[in-house]
Amino acid sequence: MSSENHQESRETASSRSPSDGAMHETTVLVRGETLHSEQSQQPNSPVQGSANPSNEKSAPKQISEVKVKMQTRLPALEDDAAIGVQKEQIVVRDGKADLAFLGTLLASAAPSSAPQGHWQEYRIYETSAGKHVFSKVGRSVFAEDQDTHEAEVFDPSPSSAPSHLLRSARDLVRSRPLNWMDAAVAFFGYDPLAKELYRKLSGKFEEHIS
């Protein structure tokens, strides 16, 4: 071999990149499309199938042990033993002043179970002055969920503005005067829990037909 050819071979070999043996492209023909893939992976490229923090499931809700005990007692409630006993009562209301009065818890109702961790409690009180108090409480076993409290007072006296409004609405469809049972239906409705509450009071909430 001549010295010129030998020198040309050395120059060609030295011009090759050191990484030529570590990385090269493979061209594959798939259904008429040309795909290029590198056999060696870049150091900073993400690994296929790695977990994405944004797709991780949120942490489970914290459970209140006190509320779980309430749930396990359903349909019994903590004040069932006070039904029919006249004493000082406090009924909590959200966004309004709580109701404090001397009166009697006439009846209460709660579902037999709460598989989703949520349930409602219905109560009807009678004050010593003859008024009636209707209460709805929404419960949750999750510590971050606040209980909800809704309550209304029915005053049969003509001086009561809410009683006037209810009486006027009732008189449009029926001639008989509005009483506390009508007001209870206006507040609770006729869902299964409300019907259970009415059955504990009397059969007068049923609609009798001939």
C-alpha cells in the first residue's frame, strides 16, 4: 500500500465519531410508513410507564370516630331516651340564631344504615307554649365534612308571620285551617324518612279516602 493510501485510511478512521458504536438509527417500514427509533435511550428521557404525579389518586378522607359511633347506632339516636321528657332544648340552625326553649321532643327518625357515610336525622319538638319546632340534621362520618342544621318554628297564633304565609298558601287549595301537622309536611315533605317520623307520631298524617 502506498503512503498516500495509508494516510487516507488513517484520516477516514479518525473522522469517525466515538459514539457511532453506541447509538444508531433503525429504519422500519410498517404498512407504508417509515418509523425511526433509537436503540439507546437518552439519559434524561422519561421511562415509559413511569407514574405521573398529577395522575396519582387523592388521599382518602379522614374518618371521625365520634361520627362512626353515631353511624353504628342507627336508626337509634343519642337523644332517643329524652323523647317525651320536658326540658331545656337547644336546636342548632346554620346561618341563623339557634333555638332555645323549654319543650319536649315528640319524635325523631333516622335511616337504618348509612353505607355511603351520609345520613339525615329528623326531629319534631313541642314547646311549653304550644309551638312546634321542626329540625333536619345532615351527618357525615368524614372529619372534613361539616354537619348541616336546618330548623323552623310553627306558631299557631295569628300574630306569627310564617304561620300567616303558610295559612294563606294552604287556604288556596283547602278550606280547613293550617295546623302543625300541615306545617310539618311543608317542612319535611313525604320522603321515606319523613313518613317514618309521621308514623311515630300518629296516623293523622295519612290521607284517608272513602
